[in-house]
Amino acid sequence: MFLTHLKLTSFRNYEDQQFDFHPDVNALVGMNGMGKTNVLEAIYYLCFGKSYFAPGDRYVIKLNNDFFRVAGRISEDFDKEVVVRFKTGNRKDIQVLGKKIERISDHIGQILCVMIAPDDIHQLLESSEDRRNFINNTIVQSDKVYLEHLLQYTHLLKQRNALLKSFIETKTFDHHLLEAVTSGMFRPAQYIFEKRREQISRIIPLFNDFYKGICGGKELCSIDYESKLEFQNMEDLIQDHIDKDRILGRTSQGVHKDDLVFLINGEPLKNYASQGQLKSFVLALKLAQYKIVEQSTGKKPLILLDDIFDKLDASRVSQLMNVLKENHFGQIFITDTQEARIKKALMENSYNYKMFYINQGIVVNQATLSE
């Protein structure tokens, strides 16, 4: 799976720009704020139909415009064009080979992708929701049943919380109505739990290998999956906490409370790890995610690496690029502010690559190294 061509129209700081990509590595070089990350964001849009960074589509429209369009050509068994476009006041439109996709969920898994960005460290360390999203994004790319169960559970959870809140506001309680909504959550919750537990058990050995490859095995890191469904089924959990839920006006138990625990040498990662160790941990976690998606689908996802060299010393930069090379990752997109650093890392590991020099949303120069 390769992205051969990308065209951006009124997207972020790009008015009208096209890219023809290399099947191995594509390096986007330029000062901060020039638009390097925006290219990765556009590629992510092609894969997931949404932004990795922005809370909504309107935030990625270029200033003084009312629409954006991202078009890409994917080469797999055959070439196919994917277009994502949005106009203020209208619904987002996704088309593949000229055919409109009715639901974003129908598109997920068609173009596989793993993104690694600077904010991942903060988000994965501080937010249990982001840790759950990490698990979800790993599974949904290969398991449509999981995605449907996740959507169903999330929909029913919102309904249940709205009911509980309304009971407080109206000082009433309708047990049968609440039960009608709640009972629909049991089956998807069990499936979600089982798949998460299975995926984490698969991720852990891959993560350990990648972390050792990046850091030379100097620290002992671990990942634990925490879920109340390990000890009770969803129905019993809900029943045991019904009084608490009525007081709080929300659902206090379920797979929406699952979490991951990150440790280094037996201690909480965020309290005892250096900046380099934190970044190496998240890199290893995302690389493990990539391999799980690859193993589950038999296809190599695109990998988007945004500013990953920041806060890594020269040794870890070299080790990281060597890990990517030795483990046969697919098409790589990488951003960096330092041309010499990225070029050195690529040449040391004998990569074929194309380098794009970005300035104010314009490709001002290109250079290719191929065998």
C-alpha cells in the first residue's frame, strides 16, 4: 500500500499544492510553522476521514476560505483515488473511486495508517481517554465488528447518561426505561473487553522488542491493561453501581473506564522517566501498534512520523531508523526541522527517499535519492 500522489486545496496553510511521493521514505523539511505537519494531517484525513489534531473539520480550512479538499492516489492491487472535502454548512464528503462513502465507519480500514506526533507523549500519559483511543484505533483498522460494537456501546452510553441526568433534573426514576437502554450495552461491552485484552497481550512482546531496539535494553518497561470486566461481567457491574449512577447522573462502570498503566523499572512512567525515555516509550508503543495492524490485515500501513527526532539524542535517532529498516516498515512520511539530521539518519540506514523542502505552504525544492 503506497500513497503515490496528494493534492491539497485550501487545507491549513496550503492554497493549492501537489506532492508525488516516493514508495520508501518521504521527508518533509522546513522551519516550524511552514506546513510540514499539515501534510501528515492531510494523509491522516484520507485514512480516517478526520483530523488527528483538530477537533473539527472547520478548523483545517485555510484562512478566508469556506472549504477544503484533500485528494490522494493509493497504489495497492490497483490505483484508487480517495477524496475528502468539506464546505462550511455542509456535511463532509468522502469518495473512493468516485463513489460516495455514506458512513465514515465504512471507510475506516480501507487505508491503513499509524501516526506518531509530539503531543502523543502528553496525551497518552495524562488522558485515560487517549489511552483507550490508542487501543481502539489499533483494533478498528482490522475488525469491523469491533467498530460496530464500539459505536453501539458509545451511542447507548450517551443515552443512558442523558436518562440518568434527566432523572435527577425531574426528580423521577423509570427503571424499565433505563433497563431497556442498559441491556443493549452488555453484549458490545463484553466483545470490546475481550478484543482489548487480546490486543494488549499481542502488543506487549512487540513493544518490548521495539523499546530494546531503540534504547539498547537499558530500562525495563511494562504495560498493564486494567478493566473491571476482568472480575465481573458488565451486567453485574451496572447492577452493583445503580445507586451510585443515580446519584452521579452518569454511568460509573463499563469499558469506557478501561485504562492502560505504563511502568518503567516497576514505577509509574510519567513520574520516573526522562524526556528521552518517555519519547522512546511512546515510539515503541506506536511501532508495536503498526505491527499489530500489519499482522491483522496482511498489509503494511502508512506510517506518519511527526518531529520524532526532537528530544532524542543522536544514538537513539540512529537506533530508531535502524529499527524501522530492520523490521520492514512500509511507506514512511517524516518531518524534521533539520535537513542535515534527517539526511544523515536516512543515508546511514541506506534508505531510498525523496525530500520536500517546505516554506509557507509551498514546496520550494525537492531532492530524491534512489538506487
